[in-house]
Amino acid sequence: MKSFMRLWPVVAAVSIVLTGCSPAVESVPDSAPAEQSQSEASQPDSNPDLASVRTSNLVDAATREEVFAQLRQAGISQAALDEFARQVERFNGNVPTSSLVSEGFVPLSATEKMDELAIIQAAQDKAAPLTNCRITTFTLGRELVTVGKTDGADDSQLFFDAESIDTPPAIFNAGERDAFMALYGRVPTVAAKDSAQHAKDIAAYFADHQITFTPGKASMVSVFMHDNIDPERAAMFVGHVGVLVENEPGKLLFVEKLAFDQPYRASWFESRDQLVTYLRSMYDDGPDQDYSQPVIMENDRVLS
């Protein structure tokens, strides 16, 4: 999965449609800023540190209600839950779910047989408008964040998001749309592999755009990817993001959309360290690249 993500600006430049926490692809592969599609999404199921993780694709009503109850308990509004439910039902109702988790929560290893190609094709043919990780997280978490200044944000990497958001029926009003674009805009940074500086630049971006988060049992966990293909325009961008809920110590529920044309996933983790391991198994190419490893944030705090 991971190395392909580095090519996304080049791919976009030649007008190939992508998908991931980003775009809908032409018919098979893959992705833009970050999340991916198809088999590009790395499989963390063989990592022994993740053996205790349990996951669901929100296919059955009982599991959906269990997840919604956790989100509701953490302070997510009923209006947000209703919109999220519509998005989940539209996607799961229009893709083949026989290879997804049909009921309850199962080990990550049980997800390796997912028929990705069939799901991708059905999603693109039948489930529009498609949503990705950023749209899903903002649908649920827009009341968890305040964006005081939306002017000046670089939303050039969010063109697929914008297309989906602007497809009727509208899911965000004009102010929410502007806040979305600023929250997930490109963060100017250095081209060098300097995670500490990247984290400082993210903090400065939050300060400049007056982005603040409401503390509580629900939070946003974001994977900021480093784009230094053009060193003069080096930036961090939110390649993946989800909503984290902790209603009880040591029981963490992470809700995410894997990609525009990929399923929803709700997973139980034992700790934030385990969640970081999961996210790095998906979105971290390691230290031996020309670009830096991701910075993982919970709201405005660096997790890793």
C-alpha cells in the first residue's frame, strides 16, 4: 500500500482518478493522499501486537447499534449519528458484504479474505456519493472541533473530497464545508525528514487557523503524511483519520472508513500504543525513505 501513496501527486497530474481516504478510482486501484484502496491498504492482520484487536464492518444491525451506543455515550450528537447511519447503510447496502465481517467483532486476521475488487466496483457503480475517512470523521466529529479561521487554507489536495461533499444531498452546510477544508488542508513544512519540526508546523497551522478541540471521551486521531515530492511545497496532510472513543479505561473504539470505495471499520483496541501500531502498519513506510514517517495526532496532541 504505502509506497504507492508517494506517487499520488504525479498520478493526479496526469488525470488518473485515485481513491483512498481519498478519491474514487477509475475501476480498480488506488489512492491519493494517504488511505488507499484495494490491496494497496496494508494488512496488519499478521502483526502479533495486534492479535487482541477485534474489528467489525458494521454490516449487522446489532453491531451498528453497539457502536452507535458507544459514540452516543461519548457525546456524539444524534444528528451526526443519523447522518453516519445513512452513509453506512448506503455503502453496505450497495456492495457485496459476504466477504466482510457479517456479525459482531472478529480478529483482524479474519478480514484478509475480503473481496476487494468486487467491493470497489460495486461501490463505484452503486454507492455514490462515496465518503472517505475525512468525510466520515467530520460527519461524526464536527462538533468536537472548532475552526476559527478558514481563509488561506490550501485545499488543493481535497478535490475528491470536495466533489463528494458537493454531490447532493448536502451533508455539510457552507460553514462546515469551509471548516472541513481548513481542518484537512495542507500544512506547510520542511522537506527534510524532521518529525519534530513537522509536529511544530502542524501546531503552528492549528494556531494560525484557530483550530481547537473539545476535550472529552471522543477525539480525532489523524495520520499526517509527509509530502516532499516538490521540496519547495513540502507539506503534511491528513492521509487518514478516524474517531476514537474511550468510555472506559483500556477499552478504545476506533471508527474509520478505509477508503472511498472500501468498507467502514470499527475496531476495539487495548491502548493508544496498540492503535498507533495498527496505524503505522497501514500508513508508515518506515525510516528508510526520502520522506519522513507520519506524525500521528490525537486532536492537537502528538501520539507518535
